[in-house]
Amino acid sequence: MSQTLLTNATLACIDGTAGYGLRENAALLVDAGRIAWIGSTRDCPVSAATASSSAVAAAGDVEVYDCGGKLVTPGLIDCHTHLVYGGDRADEFEMRLEGASYAEIAEGGGGIVSTVNATRAASVEQLFEQTLPRVLQLMSEGLTTVEIKSGYGLDSEHEMKMLRVAAMIESELGLRVVKTFLGAHALPSEYAGRSDAYIDQVCNEMLPAAHAAGLVDAVDVFIESIAFSVEQGERVFAVAQELGLPVKAHVEQLSDLGGAVMAAQHGALSVDHIEYLQAKDVGHLADNHCVAVLLPGAFYVLREQQLPPLAALREHNVAIALASDSNPGSSPLHSLLLTMNMACTLFRMTPAEALRGITLNGARALGLEQQIGSLEPGKLADLVVWDVDRPAMLSYRIGMNPCVAVMQAGSWRQTVQGVST
Ligand code: NIG
Ligand code: FE
């Protein structure tokens, strides 16, 4: 089928207008993988559409899908994940319940470094097998684009292995995957006490090699007392920018080191976590069109108390994205619906902000807002049909998945009753 027409939909377009960009009784025409037209069902350009009594009918060359009033949103975007890793850290979960902090566990040789050992030990095939159920779980809730970071290899061979697994996820599952190099995630034990030497290695060897292999879409750094300094992050950014790669950063998660301001001033696509970012510094994000990526899963798991500066972000009109931060330590979270609920409950975001956070603003955090993230003519037809009548239902319920169908670049991903995919 070259064209698909959705009729009788409640569209949450998440377009330039405030709120959801809601359109009731709407129709949407998909042509050659892109959204070609949006209007009211009454005016839809395919006459047979309204004549259809079954959910799906063929009208000439056009597949017609009657949404029966269901909600249709843009495909969901998870713009910050660490989905590829070996092993798990359930033992640290138990240690934290007995009083150990995330930073203490990291300093004691656990944390990220323990996942590094398990990731280095796994083959590409084993890593792919372990990653698959995590990704499928996210996909069951309408995920169409995911960012996946390296950062548990911490040498050229194993960082590239992780990025190859991310590329396999894209080719095997037909999901859009953005591959982010995060060599400066933690100091590997072989460089203990020599963090500048490790950053030299990241800048001179690891990043250029991964880039030359075509495995890098963006570059991230973790700026924190348990990771790297602002100056070290700046050195990695300089190399990324020489290679023409966009940058982003984990900053102000556990303390305020000034990483967010530095990243924004380097034109970073996003600064992520930012609980400790001070309201007085938020203007730098606005001035540089830098997206604030909030990660309520890590906030929840680590039982953080410091809230991100939401009022200042709103006041400065900073685009706020949300992501799962799915990783084995601080956020073993595999649900964007739960991420939305947590953002509303823990951060007091509105359901409209939450939905924008995992669609249009997630796209912005990846530099893909011209292609995806909203329902607008010209964009790729990534969309989700939900068995709910209004968008707040997506943030409100906990543990309920109303996803009915997912379209990725114009093709139905899962079988829709009566439609062969
Ligand atoms: O985003 N903050 C640094 N990195 C991850 C945690 C990774 C881990 O604990 O394995 C995060 O929270
Ligand atoms: Fe992270």
C-alpha cells in the first residue's frame, strides 16, 4: 500500500500550538512514509473512508483505518538510554536499601565499573540477546525512536562493540536508533588515579576510531565528582566538534559543578538530569536552544530530594524532554508511560508537558525535530494509536498499556486486525 488514511481519530499533534494540539474527529493521510495531510474526517481526500463499516477497509490504493475516536499521538521517543549492557545490578539495589548511597557504591568499585566488567565479558551476540527484551518492552508502549549510549566498554574495542549492538537493534527491529558515544562515562580501573590520561585516550583514540567506523551520531560526557570535570568534558567536546558531531552531557545530577552552563555554551543539544542546576543559570540553556532532559526514573530510584528547576525552565521557555535513562544502576526502567507518570507526580509536570517531553522535545534533544516528534505534514509517519479518549490518560494510569498499533515511517509495525503488515 502506498497510502494509508486514518479516520475518526483524536489527534494529539504536539505541533507548534500550546498543549496537546488536539484535533477531534480528525483524519491523517500517510503517503510514501510521510504525513501528507491532516484535516477533519469530513473533508478527507479519500471518499470511501467514511463508507467503511469495519475497522479497516481498502479504498482503491488507499488503506483506510477507522480509529473510532481513539487517541493518536506521535511515535514515542526515548532520547536518553543506556540500554546495551551486560549483567544487572540487583545486588546494589539491595545494598542501597540497606543504606549505601549510589556514590559510595561507585567509589567502592561497584556501580558503573561493575557493569563495565560484565559488558566487556559479553560477546556482541550475548549483548544483543540481553538488550532485546528491554527494547521490546519499550516498543510495546509505542517507542519508535531510541537513543542508545555506549559507556560500559571504556576502551575502543568494547565501546565500539556496544555501538555495534545498538546498530543491530536498529537493523533487526526496524526501530530508529541514535547511537551516542559516552566514553567519558566513568574512569576504568586500569586508569585509576589518571583521569587526564584516560581523557587523552578518549580524545585521541576511542572517539576518532568509533567515528571512523561510522558508529557515532552524537557524543555525551558525564560531568560529576564521581566521573569527570568540566574541563575534561570540554576537551571531549572539542574533539567531537572537530569531527562535526553534536554533543550533550550528563550534568548536575548529584552536585552543581557548572557542567550545564559549559555544555549549553558549546551548543549542546541537551543537558540531562540537571536536578542541581540553579535557576540563575537556566537562561544559558534558553540562549543556546539547549533542551533540558529530565530523568525521573533515576530521581526515583536514587530517592533524590533535589528537584530540577522546573519553574525557571518554564519561565525561560526551555524545551523540556523526558527519558527513561534506562540503565542497570540508577534507572532500571523500561516504560515511557511510567516515566511520564513519574514526571507528573515527582516533578509536577503537566500531562501535556510530559507527552511533549517524550515526543517533540525528545526529538529536539536528538536534533531530529525536522523529521519526527509531532504530527505535521512533511514529517515521517511515526505514530501510535491508543485505546484512550484523551491524552491525560497516558500519564494518569500506572501499569496499564493501552497501545493498540504503531506505525513507523508509514508502515504498521504490529498486526492491526484486518490489515496485513
Ligand atoms: O544516567 N549518570 C550517569 N550515568 C547513568 C547511570 C549509569 C549506571 O549507574 O550504570 C545515569 O544515571
Ligand atoms: Fe544516563
